[in-house]
Amino acid sequence: MIDLAVKVVLALFVFFGVLNLAALHTWLERKQSAVIQDRVGANRASILGWRLMGLFHPLADSIKMFTKEDIVPAGADRILHTLAPVFSVFFALVTFAAIPFGDRFLLGGRVIELQVAKINVALLYIFAMLSLEVYGVILAGFASRNNYALLGGLRATAQMISYEIALGIAVVGVIMIYGTMDLQELVRGQGQNLAGWIPLWGIVVQPVAFVVFLTAALAETKRIPFDLPEGESEIIGYFVEYSGMKFGMFFLADFLETILVACLATTLFFGGWQVPYLTSSGFQFPWGATLPVSQPAYVLLGVVSFSIKVVIFCVLFMQLRWTLPRFRYDQLMRLGWLGLFPIAVVNVLVTASALAFLKR
Amino acid sequence: MAVKVLRRRDLTVWEKLYIPQIASGLKVTTAHLLRNLLLHSAHRLGLLQNRRAAVTFQYPEELRPLAPRFRSRHRLTVRDDGTPRCVGCMLCETVCPAHCITIVAGEHPDPNVEKYPVRFDIDLGVCVYCGYCVEVCPEDAIRMDTGILDVAAYSRDAMKLDIHELMNPSLRKPLTACMLEFPHECRLAGGEVSTRDHQRRN
């Protein structure tokens, strides 16, 4: 019973944390783009005269989205049309269950893993859910009864499936090195230090995989420079026929995916909740100094470290979004199949050979 | 006809690698981001006010500086005794290419002045802001230097200015009382001749 309560609390924590971060993404997107482009950005929404640098705009947006008319095109499949955005958001949200955001901590003689669902094949689960997200996209295109939406949906599907392969293979190298698919164990494996002072994070041992992963993950989330499935105003994406909150849900799913990718990149390549030189007993600096840290503080530091890394990745993705132009479709496919895929495969082979050589 | 063939420079290997180019692009955007973040923060603290972080003018609160010769909403200049300088010579009404000025002249009590406008209306919905009325006026009685740009109304009638608003640019519709001391035909005093009727008469 208490176990269940703990899980519910953890799930709600992750759920609301992620949703709020997604809402903040709309704010970040506006403000960051504005600052990059020497503008001021959205700052007019106010409550009692307080503007708080436009932080109320996400609120205003959601009120607007919920109160707008919801249009289902004539001849569209009403059920599937409604189901598609639900699919997108649902599969984006459930993926977060497998992300560990902190080390285990003891509460009243109970070991609580800071992870909603402890799955021993968490990576497979995440990739499965990512693949299922394609359904939201293809259903949206199909159910709209609009040829352009259908084409957009097909484009998006092809892109997501292509890049999923590179994404999966890029991760194989990491799995081989740490020898586990359990993300919690994978993060613990990154707690050691290389040569005494370099944290043995995924980026250190798998830099090529990191680049491939990041590129493929950006494509997977359909963000600029790979946003041609959406291409909001120019090439018409799969959600042309959506309005109101259904449209908002597609956008929400988009931001959720971005956060998910940030979480994954953090977990796989940047040591998840690991703080450099921090062990469960306290800081152990390479120059010999130690600083004892209590158990709750240790766990809290881990959660903070994880959050900071995720936010940094979100900002980096945003920065890329406002830097790069969009790929052409053939360039996109060529990059995926002839660029990332072979690199990822070679990376796996090299990693395997190196591991075999080192073991011998 | 000679055909000029434009050859695009081939990309170098460094550029084809793409990742260095991403880095250089990120350098530009990040430099802007950091510079503006720094300036915005400094402005919050009241520092570096002379360096702008954003090119944005926060419009209703912050207005763009206007050039001295900028033509904005009209006004009628006033004599020391509060009567309009206008002598009702009709030059501006005559020169106006848009026919947006309506003047009805009346006899001025001072024989040296001869006439003054009983009515002076400008239909801003028709005005093209050419400034000919200002150029042609022999008495410097009409000027376009109020700096008022936000002329907006819900109806065409509301776009029409009468002598009150022209003599006092700070007045805003709806006007409730007539403040002018000298005799004139204004809506508030019951002297109603619509501009359109007047133009048709012409």
C-alpha cells in the first residue's frame, strides 16, 4: 500500500515536473529566440500588473488553446482524429517513467529508487514508446482526410523510422560499455572516475555515439533543423487540420519529446544524476580532499544535478533551433541512412573490438 | 544575348563536414544571446543604459523619436487671445488633393483680419498627409507637428476632426463641451453641416 503511494507520488512528481517544463519551453522558445535576435520577446501578459518577463504567456496560451473551437473536418474519421493527439502526448509522457532522476534513498527503512518504474530493459521500453509515437503522427495525417496532412504524416513517419535506427544503434555502444539496459544501473556505472579524475561519463567513452545520438534524437523529435514534417507555415505538416487544444497537444508532445531527448542524453552520456566526485558518502576530490555529505543532501544534489543537465540540453536544443536552417528532405534521408547509420554501426564495431581487446 | 554563368563556389571539406559550421553558427547566436542577456540584466540594475539590448520599441509606452519634419496629425495654431490664426482664405481647402478640408468662413470682428473659420473640419479618413495645406498657408495657421500617429476610430465619422480637436491636439473624442470663446458652428453648438454635404455642394 505504501509502496503504491510512493509510486503515485513519484509519478505525479515526474508528470507535473515534465508538463511544467514543457510549458516553460514555450516561454524559453520565445524569450531565447528574442534575445538571440536582439528583440524583447513576449512580455505583455500580466496578472495584476505583474509581467514577470512574460512568464504568464504559457498560461494565457493554454487558456486560449482550451477555449478555442475544436474543428473536425467534414469526412474525417472523428474517433481517430481525436485519438491521434492523445496518442502523441500519451506515449511521450509514459516514456518518462523509465528515466531515473536520482539515486535510491532510504526513508523509514524503505529503499526508494527515484525512478517511476524500475524496468530492467528501460532503454528498450523507451525506444518502444518512441516508436509508438509514430502512430500519433501517421493517424493525424490519415484521419484528417486531407492529402497534404497525409503527405506530411508520411514524411514524418519515414523520418522518425529512419532516425530511430541510427538512434538505437548509437546507444548500443553505451550499453556494451556499461553492460546494462537498466538506466538506473547505467547511471551508477557512470559514477567511477577514469584515471582518477575524469568522470567516466558516456560522453568520455562514446563521443561519436553522442554526436550521432544527439543528431538522430533531434530528428526524432522533429525539431529544427529536422522539422520538415511540421514546417508549420511553409510545407504543411500532419496537423494542418487540427485546432484548439488538439493542436496544442501535438505541440505539447513535441516539447515533451525534446525534454525526453534531453533526459536521455543526460542519462546516457552525461552521468544522469551523478555529480562529479560525489559518492554516497560524500565528495572525494581527486586531490585527496573529502567533504562528507548526508544521505538526503546526496540524493537532493543528484536530482538537482540531473535537472540542471536536462535544462542545459533543452537550452542547447533551443539554441540549435534558432541557429540552423531546415534540411531538404533528400538531404535529411541521406544524412540519416548514409551518414549517421554507417557511423553508428562502425562505432559499435570499434567499441566491440576495443572491449574484446581490453578484456583479453 | 550573352549568358552569364554564375558558378557557385564548391564547398570545402571543412564546410562539408557540417559540424564545424554548426559550431560557427552557434558561436554567432550564442554571442548575441550572452551579450543581450548581460545587457538586459545590467539594465535591470540600472547600468549601461546607453547601450540597447534589443532594437524593440515597446510601442505604446515608448515612442520612436520622430524626425522634425515628420508630418503627423494636423493642428490649428492659435493667437494670443485664443482665436485661430486661420483667416479663412480657403487656400488649404483648395490645394488639398484629397478634398478632406472643409472651411466655412465668418466675419472677424477685427477689420484688419477680415475673416476667421466658423467651421474648420478635416476628415482624417480621407487625408493623405501630403502636407500641402501646411505649405500653402500664408498665416502659418495649420501645422502637422503634433506627433500624433495613433489615429484610429471605430467609424468613419469618428475620423473627422473639428475645430476643437484641431486647436487643442490633446483633446480626444468624444467631446462633451465646447470650450471655444469665439462664435463658430460646431456640433456641440448645434451648427451641423456634414462635410460630405459641403463637398457635394462644391
